[in-house]
Amino acid sequence: MINRKKTLKEYLTDEEYESVVQNATKFSDMSLPVWYLEIIGKCLCELSNFDLIRCIRQDVFTDLATFEIIERIDEQNTPFYADIDSMELMEKLSSVSSDILSAYKSKLDRMIENVEKNDLIDLADIWMFDEQKETYQGYINTIKNKIHKNW
């Protein structure tokens, strides 16, 4: 089990940390190295949804970001906990490798069952258009296919 209170820096080797600091110093006018330095001082539970999305997009701490997104969905008992960010969170989650997703198979199965059994996508019509619902269902199907690929 991953410790959500542990800072991201604690998951880096000393060499990796030094590299992050050097890049942030050398490229201080660029947002990505500075952002990376900022997030390594935070623990998973302190990261914003945008930080989690960006971690997956930038392929940094992907396994940890995936874990945290799934934990938040599980705690709230809905993948729509993040309102407007929910679409992009699910998009990024569906882009993660099947190896990483398969580690969370039982929680993802529970999430998918909750979405399908309770028709949560159709209930999201307050902020989701029909084509977005289809896209979201596509993300769900991608995740389902990835976690059941190896079974």
C-alpha cells in the first residue's frame, strides 16, 4: 500500500532529487521544471487534480498519480467527485498502462460497476453533453479492457 502522507521527494533517489533541483534552477523561467520541484515537496493527498493530471501527462510519478486518483474516486464512491475535472481525470486514467491499472483491478472494477449499475454517466447531464458522455464511456471501456486483458 502506498503511503499518501509521504512526500513525493521520498520516492526519489538522491540523484533524481538533485537532478530535479538543478533543472528547476537552470530552467527557472520554464513552468514545467518549477512545477516539478514544487510538487515533490507535497504528499499525494496535497496534490490538486490538475497536478495529478499533469503527472500522468508528463509521465512523472504516473503510478503514484494513478493510485491517488483511484483512491479519491473510491473514497467519494463516484468518478465524478472532481466535477469539471472528472472528464480529464478519466481520460488520463484510461491512458495509463494496463500493468499499472491492473494493480488496482478490484477498485477499478468496483468503480466501473458503480458507474454502469447506477447509470452515473446519464446522471451527469447537468454538466456533460451527449458526445462527452460517449467519450467518457469510451474511457471507462478502455480501462475495463486494460484491467481484464491479462485475466
